[in-house]
Amino acid sequence: MDAAGIDRVVLVPPGWDPAANAPSLKAAADYPDRFAVMGKLDVAAPDAPEALKAWRTHPGMLGVRLAFNSPDSRRQLIERSADWFWGAAAALDLPVMILSPGLLPLIADIAQTYSSLRIVVDHLAIPRGAKGPAAFELMPELLAISRYPNVSVKAAGLPAYAMNEPFPYASLHEPLRHIFEAFGPDRMFWGTDLTRMTSSYRECAEMFTESLPWLKGEDLAKVMGLGVCHWIGWNPNEAAEPNKREALTTTS
């Protein structure tokens, strides 16, 4: 983190590990100024409602990250068996990061129904493995969901979506600008998905900080971390200099 100029990290525990929250929470407990956690929850588990009520009793746990990217998990969203969760999270004022490629209309319905629920659409709703123009086929649906003020987007893992091109991945810059213009600096957050990137940590950050001439000053500071800190309630009143890189990365 220090070598890449990263001040803080929001950890997203990997979905494949049932005990994935534990090491992230330990990091947040050991280094509370550097780590916070958007923990994973199995919404189909019998004890999930009770676990959610106790969510914030864990130091560093600020919200929930749900993934609907496997056949079974996608059915939870499509067949609405996860519906209990949205109202419960809204009542507890817990922000939610949602990985749901191809299901943006359902996320739009949730955002409209639970207008106080703070939602982050992960990976710009890009399906894993999509590259080049195919990565942005859902752009109209993504831009349309920006009309809901309780919906934000996380631009994470971007180098993986470029088609056979080197840093700074110029083909991604114009789609990013369209997304920025729709959501604005308070609702578009940088992320890395670092554990599966072939680019260096610094390159993942500098794609945004050095290569987007339209992203500068206060807007850059918000996209690179201040915005998500405010959105999820992680020391949102702490100001940072506009040229200080205060950044988000994900580890899912």
C-alpha cells in the first residue's frame, strides 16, 4: 500500500471462503485507520437475519457485500428469496455492495423500493471475462440506474476488461467518462480487485490519477476514496488534501 501510495483500503472478503470475514476484520482491528470491511453474508442461511442485526458489533465492519454471479445466487435475486435482506439492511442503515452482472433492472427495482438503502454496484456490472466493447454492452442500463440517488458504482478491476492493450488502457477512458458524467464524483468510486490484477497496484491507481485529464482536484479526491468513505460511513468528516491519494481497493 505504501509503495503504491494507498492510504486506506476497504476490504471485500472473497465469496468462496466461508470464514473470509475473519482475516479482514483482524486487519481492521489491528489497523483501524487503514482498513475497513464490507463483509460477506449468506442471505440464505437460517441465522442470517440475526447475524445482520449484530453486524456492526464487529469493529471495522461497515456494511455488506453480496455477490449474485453464480447460478444459485442469481436465483436468489431473480426469484426474490433475498428480498428480506433489503428492508433489513435499510432499517439498520447498512450500505450494500452488490455484484450482479446482467441483473441491473432488478437492482433498479430494489433501489426504487428501498430509497434509503445505500447501494454500490460493483465492477460497473461488467460480467467477469468480458473484454473490450463486450465489457460495456450493459452501459445503457448502468447509466439509467444513475437516476436513483441511493445508487453508486465501483469502477474496480478495470485493467482486466481492456482488450490486449498496455497501461494506461486508453480504450477504457471514454466509457469511464460517460459513467462519471452520469453518477458524478460523489457516486463513482475507484477500486482494484487487486488479487486478480496483472497490473501493478500503482498502475491500477495511476490509471485514474495520472491518465484521465478530465478527473482532477476535488473530483479526483472523491473518486479515489473520499466519496466511498462518506458513502459507507468511514470517517466521512475527515478532510484530505485534493492531491492526496486516499484510495479504495477491493480484495474479492
